[in-house]
Amino acid sequence: MPIDRKRINGPEETVPYNLYTKLNTKSLLQEFDELFCDGKRADNRAPLEHRKIFLKTGVVSQAKGSAYIELGKTKVIVSVFDPREIPNRTDYSLKGEIYCEFNCTKRRLHQQDAEEKQYSAIMKQALESTVCRHEFPNFQVDIYALVLHNDGSPLSAAITAAGVALSHAGVPMYDLIVSATLGIQHNVKFLDPSNTEQRLCDVSISSDGKEDSHGIIVISMLHTHEQISQFYQVGNISLEDITESVKVLETACKDIVPLVQKHLVKHILKTIKNNEDYVILVSS
Amino acid sequence: MTLCEAEKTFVLHGVEENFRIDGREREDYRPMELETDIVSHAFGSARLRLANTDVLVAVKIEVDTPFPERPFEGKLEFFVDCSANATPDFEGRGGEDVAIEISNTLSAAYHSPKVFDLRKLCILKGRKCWKIFVDILLLECGGNLFDAVSLAVKAALWNTQVPLIRQIDIDGNNVELKVSELSDCQRLDVKTAPVMVTVCKIGEHCIVDPNVAEEQCSVGSIVVSVSENKFSTVLQTGTGSLHSSTLLDCLKLGYKVAQRLDDALWSTLSKIQPTEDVGFLK
Amino acid sequence: MAEQYRSLHPIKYYRDYLVHNVRPDGRQFDKFRPVILNVGSIDTADGSAIAKVGRTTIVCGIKAEFCRPKAETPDQGFIVPNLELPPLCSPKFKSGPPSDQAQVLTQIIADIIQHSKCVDPKDLCIFPDKLAWCLFVDFICLDYDGSLVDACIMALMGALRTVTLPSVDYDPSLDNKLVNLEERKHLPIHSTPISATFVIFDDKIILADPTVDEENLCTGIITIVLKGDDLCCIHKPGGSPLTEEELFEYIGKSKKRAPLINNLIEAALENINK
């Protein structure tokens, strides 16, 4: 590998210390039982209970619109910039474009890895159907999402926050967009999984050849029109489980919407009040 | 190729009448040709031609060290190369987005251990494992890339010969492997490998295996990847959105068609087997 | 109207304010913006802090990994700082390799860490010539509104003070390492550098703790880093010249500010230890 002269490089080879801890002899099934016992999850939530959401707009002063979201410990910040001309483009496009970049601050290679690229594409796909792209032909809106702390469901947190950031930036939109994640493992559905839950849902834990579903589903919904703008699933899930999960996720999204609405109204009231103060200041 | 509004309406009416522009019904596939073992230096290969779509897949195997966090697993990597001849859109860096989308979707589809068990590729825990490179070359684009690629990949993996390990010498930190000859190999277990089906929504109906013209008429499509009787990945593509009931209809249709497709592929592959065994001078 | 005027004639707009001895954000010339420090908020890192100087926001995360010491310095570990200016924080930046500005700032921070000796690389050695800690110190800018170095150094000191390293049993003959996660120790910190940035406007007016607009319009910039009462580093990349008296005046001003920042770091750490 060529030397990266634009950064300060450490020693050539480093290894994370977690690999040398005392051997973890717990089987996945035991780990699962620890995470989920007596119908309660590790953080005392019911399986279909969403974590508390904290939203804030206007966190990045340099951006046109920005939002910060917390889902439990998961923290994501999203900023949206003014439309600019699509670079390196010769033909005319009738519809504006959306450029999404999803980044995770996990210490790894500086380039976007495949997972981040995939998430960027999913985010783009989710947001494309809600933005009125015909309003800014031949221009693109840049959206950047940065995961500060990943404790599960970073993608849906980023999409919900991006929706709020877009409205904060005043980008014309058809509808509010919210998103939710669900993990399935061992016949239990975990709404809004934490990082450990997500990791467990990623693998199959029942070794005795049972037909258990496992996997993760992310959906994004346009609330008023009851449309699913993006659906993404990985793992190994039966049709019945998917059908049930979609219903669960739809209600979860419906529950998030009032929160987002309330936040936006609060934000607008605040802006109006600030403007009034400003007008009074100027006229006096 | 761009269609005008009148042409789009024509395609749409055809779909409504269950009589598509090339004479198929909504759930019909176009004819396919499958060849295996055509790249002599690869460990396994397959070429699939679905009407105008032409895909060549070659599999290469190497010995590698497992990821430190997953010492019991081998590695599987997909790489998609879009030939500039496939479609004019792929010229320059045009094919890169498509390539990344396909390879990401394939990795997601093969992710679950129930679909493809990477533990079988482990040679020595934490030290040595097999790494499988699946190189996919898109020779011609005639619509419905996902389906064609997934079938070709499954066929190529089925065709792949993994050498047997004869002997392992461990001397301190050095591990030496003695590998069997190419004539004495083991096949990969790919019964559960996923098959992808693109379900395209045109007007009020859903169709499978869209050609280029039909792809343009659709606002959104769902790519489902089915392994045995479970979904291994579902991805929505295109710019539109769907109602949840439509989404579930698409999933059901995709599921049904994928199982039919998988059966057809499997029966075709099992027909190949006997002739090949003769070639190995057993 | 004010907004249009500001974007069309930024320098005139600033001068109009400055003749009245006030800055557009209402501050006096030598007034610093309010600072906020939050430590230990990211528990996936071994140490972390978020520092805000006015609206400038920096997240600092420290991750420790094992490595082998260099042959020429067998008893020393590594500290690897890197600053990232992602496109998220300002429209000025594009994604891709670090911009020139990021590289320059990273180098300044690396120099400050090295010369202030806040962390002794010898403390990071576990077994000479065999095993040492490598501290990856990553800064990410979330909001770019000037005085980046000040915010970075503050975040760095906050984060370093929260770093805990697990104890390691190392068997040199077999190269076996065993990490005991329950037994974690704080890293010894030998000094606390504190930085203050000033800009020179129109060759004569000096503004403390500049915003991004002030940094863009200024004719010179100077960053003074103090370690207790001692001068640790002065960074003045060209620009308007300064007289000796002026320089001493600003060193004096930064000295006055240093105890405040010090107290803030202590207060932030007290909160977390409670």
C-alpha cells in the first residue's frame, strides 16, 4: 500500500486490544438469552418498544439545514447544503439530483467502505421520492450524514434526521420522511435494535437446523401518503415474518411522525419569534 | 434508449392485458442459455445469456488469513466489472455505480450463514482460510441484470472445485499447507445460494424479467433474493415509492417466481453433472 | 438589507462595525466566545470529548491499539493525531483526501502534542522493543466557525484525561498478550497546553477568538499556545507583521484566559467522575 502523505501515519501494523481479552466462551444462544429474558431486553425495553428520540435542528451553523438525532446512545448528525450545479455533467437533467454521503466515525480506513457506500445509496433512494426534484433541475442537493456513535439502527436515524434537515433547509418536499429498523432473531422481533442486538440478528444462532428467521429490515415511510420509499432487508427471513415486520415498522414510523412534526413546529415558532425580536430591534 | 410517452403507454397497456410487447405474460421469463466451466484457468465459471443480457462469471480461490474478529470463517468477495461494450451508459466511469450496487447486493444476499456458510471455508482457525473471489463481467446489458447475475454466480459457484487439504505443517508461527491436485477436488455446497428476482411495477401490475423498454416505464422495482424458502435480501431500486400492500404483493410474486427459477436452475445444473465426471478420467 | 450588504461588501461591513469598537456578533475586540466541554460521551472510544468554542464544534476520540515500538526508540509508544474536516461541517470542504488546511492543522496539533509533552511516549510502552500502545487521536470537525486549533486542543486535553488503558500481561518469550479489561488505569498527563487564536484585521485591529468570516477576511493570524505560565508554541504563518509590544500584549491576554479553560476542563471531568 502506498504511504498516505496527507495524514500522520502511525506504526505500520496495529491490532485492537480487545482480541487478547480472556476468551469469550459464551455461545451465541447464551448471549441471546442474556440480551432477552422474561420478555425484556437488556435496556429494559419491551421487544417492540422504540428508544426515546431526541431531535435538534440548526446544529451546524455553516450548513443550510442540519439536524442532530439521538436514539438512545446512537448519535447522528446530518447537514444539507444549498443546491449547486451538478459537477461534470454535460447533458441537461429535468430533475434535480440528491447526493448522499453516509459516514461512520468508527476507526477504520479513511475511504468509505462498502457498507457505507451501500448505506449512502439506500439513503439516496429513500430521500429521492420525497424531495420535489423538479423544482431545481440540473442542480444537486448535498446531504452528509455522520454517525458519531453507533449503537444500532444508524441508517434509520440518519434518514429520519435527513428528512428533518431537508425541511430545516427549506428544500421543497412532498412529505415528511421517517425511518425505522427491526431485527429478527429466534422468533423475537426487536424494534430499533441496539448494536449488540443487531450483531446477533446478523448471524444464525440456532444450530439444530430449525427454520428460524434472522435478519434486519429497514424501511422509510412517507407518512401522509402511506408510501414506503425504501425497503431494505438482509439475513434470512420467511415471507410471513416479513409481512408481520412491515406492519410493526409501519406503526413504529407512525409513532415517530408526531414527534418530528412537533419539533418542526417548535422550530418555526422559534424562528418567527426571533424574527419579530429582530424587527422590533431594527424599528426601535 | 429513451421512449416517448406514446411508446410508454403502449408498453403499459400491454402489461395490463397480460400480453407484453415481446409476447410474454407478466410472470414469464425470457429464454436463457447457461454454460459452465468455460474459463479454463478459473476454479469455476459460468456464462448466462438471458435474451440480450450476457454475463460471464469466473471464480478464483486463494489461501488467506481470516479476519481477526472472525477466526472461524473464510472470505467471499464479489467484484463486478462493467464492460464499456455492454451499454453506451457504461463508457468511462458510467458503470461504476451499477457495479457497486450489484456487488453490494450480492454480498448482502450471501451474508447470512444459512445462505452460504463461510465456516466451511476455514482451514485452520485464525490462521488459514480459503478466500473466494467471484469476478462478474457484464458483457451485454439487455435489462434485468440482477436476476442474470445471481443465476450465473450460483452456477459458477456450483461449478467451483475447491482443492482438498492433504497436510498441514505447523512450525511456530509458520503454517504450511499441502494441497491436493486439481483433479481431486471438492465441490462447494450451493444448494441454499440465493436467486434474485427483480419485480417491476408498471401501472397497476407487477412483472418479472423486464426488458430495457419495460425498465424505463417503471418508477420503482423490488429486487428480492430468495434462498430456499426464505428471503436473504430485499432491496428497493428506482426513484419511486410503494404502498405497503403493493410491496407485499411484489414480495409474494418475487418469492413464487424465485422458487420456480431456482428449481429450473437446479434441474439444469444436475443435467450437466454426468458428462463432466467423464472428463475427469475417473 | 444587512444580509445583502454583508455578502456583497464583507470587508466594508466589518469595518463599519469595527469603527464603533464592536464586532458584528456583539463582542468586544478582545472578548472570547463562550466555551463548552463535554467529556466521555462516546463510550466506543477509549477516551473522548466534545469541545465547542462559540459555534465551532470538535469531537475528539482516542482509540488505543497494540503495536511494536520503532527500533530506534524501543521504549516509546505512539500518539497519532489526525484532524478531519468533513464536507458536513462547511460547504468549503469536499469529500476525499484531507484538504491542505486539514493537513496544516493536523501538523500544528501534532507539534503541540510533541512539544508540550502532555503525554510522554515512554508511558505508552508496555514491554521495550516488543509491545507498546499506539493512541490514535482523531478529531472531527462538526461545525466550522473559526479558531479550530483552540477547540481541538481543548477537546484533546479533555479526551486525554478520560483515557483509560486496560492492564496487560505480556509474556515476551512466547509473545503472548492477555488483556484484563476490568483493571483500567488513567493515562498520566504531564501538562495542559491551552491555545488562543487572534486575527489581525486591516494590519492594526486585533480580534480575539475569530469566527470563520473574520478568519477569511483577516490580514494575519496568530495562535499562541501556553503550558501553564510558560510559552509552548506560537504559530504565525506570515500575514501582517506584529511589533514586540503587541506580541507580548497577546501573550498576556492568552495567559489571562488559560486558567479559565483549565478550570473548565477540571469541572467537566468532575462531572463525569461523580
